[in-house]
Amino acid sequence: MIKKILLGLGGFVLVLLAVVIGRTLALPGVELVEGEPASLEADQAAANLADAVRFKTISYQDGSDPALIEASHQAMTGFRDWLSARFPSFTGATTREIVSDYSLLYTWQGSDPSLKPVLLMSHMDVVPIAPGTEDKWDEAPFSGTIADGFVWGRGAIDTKGSLVAMVMAADLLAAENFQPRRTIMFAFGHDEEIGGGDGNKVIAAMLAERGVELEWVADEGGILGEGLLPGIPGTAALIGIAEKGSVSLDIVAASRGGHSSMPSPVDETAIGRLTKAIDEIGKAPFESRVDGASARMIAALAPAAPFMQRMVYANMWLFEPVVRRVMEGSPSSAAQLHTTIAPTIIEGGNKENVLPPSAHAVINFRTHPRDTGEGIVAHVKKAVADDPDITVVTMDGMRPASPVSNVDGAGFKLLSEAISASFPGVLSVPNLTVGGTDSRFYTGLSDNVFRFIPIRMGRDDLPRFHGTNERVSVANMGQAVAFYKTLMEMMNKQDQAAVNAAEAAAP
């Protein structure tokens, strides 16, 4: 009997091994060899970005110093005037609308009004410099200094680099008398860093009121990642096909308070209760799976991965738990798999010898597309249900995760082909954007909302995003201009090919 069982197990293993190897061999590998990227007028593009950085278009939260807010508004106006003067061909080819005093919508009318417009996005505003870090910058953050092959300054990455590149590309095309077949819109928000409520949210509502439907939308959110993906040593273009939502909850703990000389047991004090509640929430993680955007990412990576890794990726039905464990080992890749839990504010007490009657903590959850805001609230309340003195309060600003965009349609294909043409040997990979972007306001106008800017970032560059020493290389700026020019030119070719195919198919 034991012999038969062992023989049966051996046979099962052989069959399983044959299936795994067969599926792997059916997915032929590709060797990515990066070629020389296309580039246009890199020095001029860098000089343009340097000028753009010098405008202190800082977004401040409500309640900030009115003088700072006014200075930022003046910078927005100056930046707007600079755009018009610096790119006269773009200005002449488009119509401009000013929305909510500072946001901008440009329309480059296409020759075929039957085609749905496309929308290229960026934002003009930047985050403030963290107090106390000013002297840690190698170059002053708003100097727009060009040194050591880089343009330095706040907003270079996020997102004046892409804004300057796309406008400069359009300006070059307009100077060549290029005429888009399909209308191209450009939306530049002034308040993305504080939620976009007066900028792109208003623009999207305005377009919806006009009955505009968009073929596709391209905004920030993905990058040219250098060495960021396991097993892929080179560069991968990370294209966000969805983005996470956000929920912030205020966790409030109550107790009787009193004098610190006669305390309750620590776990019955407000701070003790709050500490335990945060711990209980942390010990109740949300479901983690490789699905949706992350599954699409794995499928795109598989052909370029080494054989053993390709074998794993080609057989996710078997190896999904292994891949999930590996991805969970890094905060950046783990965030692709589940709703995240991040305590960001904690407050309680105002004197060393007084027990506070209450203490509270704010926990921010970045919502995976499989979860909902309501489900997160219920999940958290369940985690702290054992303590009746803990209250969970939903804060303003809850937003759901976006829908997952179509990667099989013409929009994603065009974006991928433009990336391949501009950056030879670079793999285009669908991705889940873990932060928030203004593109979420347009999901009601298009099923094809993508998040990618042609800005190169390696592991050492990630802390520069919203951090110290933000910069973009001069070479990268020339490449970004070439990419956007190629994208718009290829758009015309794709539309003409569709017309030709329709005419050929007609009886």
C-alpha cells in the first residue's frame, strides 16, 4: 500500500513538473538590451525646466499664512505668463481656459471632430520644503541650478519636468505645422498637492458638462524605474493602470483622567488604550493577493525574467503564495498587494503630571481596488471592538480606489509603443499607483486612464520625491521631450491606420 502511495505521489510530481515546465517553455523569454534613447534639445529643455522651478508655486493647506498663499498665487500667475511667452507656437496652436483662477486647460483642436480627444496632464504646484531641511540641499531648492548634469529644485520630478517636456514637444510640433487628427487637451492643475478640488476636479466636471468623452488620459504616477523590479536589472516603464484610494480614521480613546500620582493601570489610561488599539489594528492586516494590476505586472515581467523566475511567473496558479511572500518583503511592492495601514498623527496629554481624559491617533489607509472605504471602517471597528472606550471616527476626504484601466485597448498599446520607440529595450509594465493623482477625476470620462511620466528614477532617487535634492538630469529632459513628441506623432499614425483599416474592410 505504501509503495503504491509513493508511486502515485511520484507520478503526480512528474505530471506537475511537466505542466510547470511546459507552461514556462510556452512563454518564450526575451532579452532586453537597452539602446540609445531618443533625445531632443536637452540643454534647452533643461533651461526651460530651470526657469519653471524658480516659480515658487507652493500649495499650502487651508489656514496657512495668507501672505504665503498670496505669494504662491502670484507665482502661479507668473508661471502662466511664462508658459505663454516661452512657447509661442504652442500658445498659437491651442486655446487656453483659466479655471478657478489658476488651473489651465489648453485645447489643440484636431482635424477630425469625430474622434474622441485625449488628455495629457501635469500639475504646476509643488510641496513646501520641510522646515529645517533647507541647508541639506546641494543646491537651493528654488534656484533652478543646472549643475553636475542635473536640473535641481523642488518640482523637477513632481511634476514640472513632465509639464515642460510635453509643452515643449507640442511647441516643436506646432512650429513644424503639425496638425493632430484627434484633439489633444492639456490640463495643468494648481492644487494637486492638496487634493485638486479647485483644479482638475473642476476641469473634469466642466468637460463632463460639455459632454466630452476622452479616448485616454495620461498623468503622473508611473516612472522609468531603473533597477526597481526584482530580476529586471535594467529600466522598466511603470504604467499605472489604477490608483489606490485613501481613508483616514481618527481613533479616539477615553478614560477618567486625573492626577498622575494616582493613575489607573496603564492599559486603562487613554494613552494606554490608544496604544493597544493601534497595535490591534496593526495586527489585523487586510487581505493580500497578487491580482488586478499586480497580476498584470507579473505577466508583463515574465518574458524578460531569468528562466527560474520566469517559471514562477508563468505558473502563478501554483507559485502565487511564494511571489506574494517575496513582494511583502519590501514596503513598496507590498503596497501593491493590499490596503496599507499607516499611523500618521498621535496626540494626547498636555502636562507631565496630568492623565489626559482622551487621546487620539490618525491612521491613514491607502485603499486597494478590491476594498472599499466602508469595508475599511468596519474592519477597524471590529479590530478594536473589545474596548468600548475606543471610538472610530471617519475623517473628511475619503476617496475610493480608481477603476482598473484597459490594458488591451489602443490607448495602452500606443503608450507602450511610444515608450519602446523612445527608449529602446525598455519594458512597459502595468502597475498600481499607490499614491493619489488628479487623474482620478477623469475616470468618469474615460475607461483608459494611465499614469506615466518619462522621468528616470532609481532606488537612490525615490527619497528625492517630495524630499531633499529633487532633481532631473539634463539628458533625461531631452529624452522626455522626444517621448512626448513621438507620442503625439504616433497618435496621428494610429488614427490614420484605423481609417485605412476601416476603408479596407468596407464592402
